[in-house]
Amino acid sequence: MCVKIMFILGGTSARTIAEDISKELQQPLIKVTYKRFPDDEFYVRILDDIKGEDVLIVQTTYPDTKIVELLLMQDAVYEAGANEITVALPYFGYSRQDKKFEDGEPISARAIAEHISLHADYVITVDPHKEHLLDFFNVPAYSCSAVVEIAKYLKEKDVDFVLAPDKGAKKRAQQAAGIIGCESDYMEKTRIDGTTIKIKPKNLDAKNKNVAIIDDIISTGGTMAKSIRELKKQGAKKVSVACTHGLFVGGAKEKLLSAGCDEIISADTIEDEFSKVKTAPCIAEMFLKISQ
Ligand code: R5P
């Protein structure tokens, strides 16, 4: 429980998380007006007096329009004379372009991070695609994880094997398996381009198992669909997929279901029909830690 009074501002892409954090910390939500001008430009106005107060702004930076909204919310809070501004990004969009893969490209994650840093004293994000993304912010940035809550959910569903679809997700799968009390393994994945991947078949101990495949992001669902097929081929009884950030673009839902997926589970960093796991507890916990 927070001792010092602070205010929470929930952006349009994270209203539920902001409400949940407000309940979790027992701190008020800022009254605010949002609207769009006839030409679709964004308008925000803070209605409470927040002069000298600490403020936690919560906004997922996906899709692109939500980045502009966040920058304007930060400016409004700054102009209203807030004291410390913490920005929580449940999902930090653009995090996968974290380096130049080809000459002439931007480092998109750094570009966005630098702009967010302009009116922020601290940043919190959930399960960043890679931990080094935190270094792109010009202010102290921290990460928290939805994996514990996802693992608790999977345990309730009697999952008895956790698989990472690639080596990058191996630690996440091991952590979830540790909480559930079961085995974990990973697949060998090679990405050809944004929509094409190759999964190398590997003998897994999945026969007759209730398997969960866990990753940070499900975007087009291509990675998960290939892994589901491989697991079903190897005799898995049930296969569910779980992620922190569910983008579900390009027919991902249909792709997953037609591959034989038994359940789709996502945390609520991008709200959709699969948001079954809450991230407010881990964001609130991290906020308390850094504000001590
Ligand atoms: C990549 O490294 C990420 O961890 C995910 O595996 C990837 O973003 C999933 O993309 P898709 O759903 O399009 O296969």
C-alpha cells in the first residue's frame, strides 16, 4: 500500500489496467477529458489539480496513435505542474526493432524511448522484448513480469509441460515451469522475415501431455501455429498458447485455432478477448519499489 498520495492517469489504451492499479494502490485516478478533433487529432485535458503531486501515467504504445496520445498526456501532466512523473508502458510498441538489422534503418525502440523520456522521471514496462531496451530511456527504466501470473493461470489448467517456441523465450518457459512444477524445453526457430519462420523439429517429451507454449509476444501467430503443429505431431494431448503481449494481427486467432490450439491466453497489456491475466499487480509492485 502506497503511503504518499499520488495520482494515476489511465490512457485510452490502458484504462482497465489503470483502474486496477488505482484499486491495488488505493490511489485516485485523475479526472480527464479525451476527445478527437474533426481532423482526428487528439485532445486531452487534466481536470484535477495535480500541482506538486506525483503522477503515474499508464499507456500501451500500440498502435501508433497511442504513442502520440502518451506524449500529449505527459505534456499535459508536466504543464499542470506535477512533481514526479512515472510512465508505465504495459506494452512497449516498436520494441522488436531494437537495432539496425539493415543499413538505413532506424533504431525504432530507442527513438520512441527517447521521446517518452522527455517528460518522465521513471519508466516501467512489462516483459520487454529484450532487457537492454530499458537502456534506451534517458531516465531510470524498470521491467516487471506477467510470467508469474500466467504460470498461476496455467497451473489451474493442469498444464504439465511448458515449451518456449525459441531459445529467446527459454528462460520465461523455465520460470513458468518452475512455478507450475513441471518440465520445460524449447524449439529451434529461425526467422526468415516478418511473417516467415522455420521451426526445426526436435524430440520433445510431450506425448500425452497438457502443453503450454509461452512467449512474450504473439503477433501473426505464425511462431505459435508452427509449434502447435509440431507438438500435436509428437502426441501432445492438449496445447495452449500463452503470451504477455497479444497483438493477434493478420488472422492470428484463426491460424492458431486451425493449428489445433486448445486455448489462447494473454495478459492484458493489449486488451482483447484473450486477456485473462492481469498486469496491474506487477506494475503496482514495481511502482512501490521505485518510489520508496
Ligand atoms: C520474437 O522474437 C517474439 O518473441 C515472438 O516470438 C514473435 O514476435 C512472434 O511473432 P509471430 O506471432 O508473428 O510469429
